[in-house]
Amino acid sequence: MGKIVTVASQKGGTGKSTSVFHLGYALHKLGKKVAIIDTDARQATLMSYYSSRRINANREELTGKGFDLDFYPEVAVVKHDQPYRKTLSAIRNSFDIALLDTKGEFERFQLDLVRESDYVIVPIGASGTDLQHSDIVIEAITDENVNREDDEKLGYSYLIQKAKVATNSFKHFYRKVEDEHHVLSYIPHSEVIAAVTPFGFTSFDAIQNMSVMKKFIEEDWEDTSPSFNKADIQQTNDLIMKAAESLLEKIYD
């Protein structure tokens, strides 16, 4: 039986869709059969990422250049006014893990999705304000667990996004969060991720053939193209893999 993992927060801009996109690829690399569920039908960010991936996989400058562009997980959109519980049940029976992306608001539908889940990831920026905004999600998980047996309690982890790792303020923030909650990992601030993700590429794709990827991005970004530093991208990939491995430990514990 597969696991449903919902990525939820109370506010937008916390990197939910990006987290799902990159974590999905990392879980695939770890040998898991992954489904991606987009629950924000209006914005459909993840659908656009994977559509771009399909299109760009066939571009002449990328084919045969060492990219593993064959990763296309099952991607579905579920809506609150459709039989989404039936859809999630079918996905459980066919996949190891389904990652659910949610809207940047914590409303009734997001609460219902949390109740259908086996685990919750709460992405936040490295700020006290983001941490405070996450309280509503944590409270919903606590309330849900009142109705669950001990062996079915709903767990959660934070995933800290866009971290400026070298700063003392981040180090203090990370220690504070880690003292009180489980943290999957942190993801450094990365212009490369921001550049490649809308094209349907992950940071793992970026490092497979950096010269081709850099040229591809430069054609679109022109003078504002981000710098491609192999060590920085590898660090990001290692931390995303750490998050995926930590998630598997938690949901199969």
C-alpha cells in the first residue's frame, strides 16, 4: 500500500511546488514509484513543470547529451468538488508514494487532504514569520491525531527553503526549529533552481551536463543568467537527497 504525503502551508511563496518537483525526482532516484498530485487546479504549477519537461526533452540541443529526461511520473489534478478520496485510494494501490501539492492557503480542502495523508511536509522560509504561519498546519495535524490510533498517528516534518546557509541568523533559526520539530533538510538559496525548474528541469538534471544546460538557460535569460557552480549544485542535490531519504525513514518507520 502506497503512502500519501501532503505538502502544506498557510501562505504562498514557501516553495511547495518546487519541493514536490525536486523531491519527486529524488524519490525516483531512490527507486520509488512516484505519483505527483496537483490540488491547485487553477494555478496547476506542477502540471506546467512536467509539460515543459516533456517539450524540452525533445529539443535537439538536449537529446543525446547525457540527460535523464525519461522521468515522467503519473501526474494528476484533484479538485474539492470531485471524488478525490477515490482517486487517492486508487493511487495508493498503484504507487509507492504520492506527493500532494496544495494551494498557498490552508482552507477546508487542504485540511481534508491532510486527513487523507500518511505524512505531511511543511515547507517554510528561514524566518520566524514563516514558522509562525505554519502553526495552523501543525494544529490541524494535532487535532487529527486525537482521532487516530497510536500506530496511525500523522507525522510531519519541516523543509526549510531558500536558506542563506552561511549567515548566523540561519544557523540560529535552524537550531531553534530542529530543537522543537523534525526537519527533513534545508535547501540553500539557489538561482539555478529558480532558473531550471520552470523549464521542467531539476537540479539533478542541471549537473548531468552543465555546459549544455548553462547554454540552454543563457539563451532564455540572456544577460541575467545565473552562475552555474558545480559544487553549489551538488550541495543542493545532496540536501534534496537527504530530505528524500529522511522522508522515507519517517513514513516507513
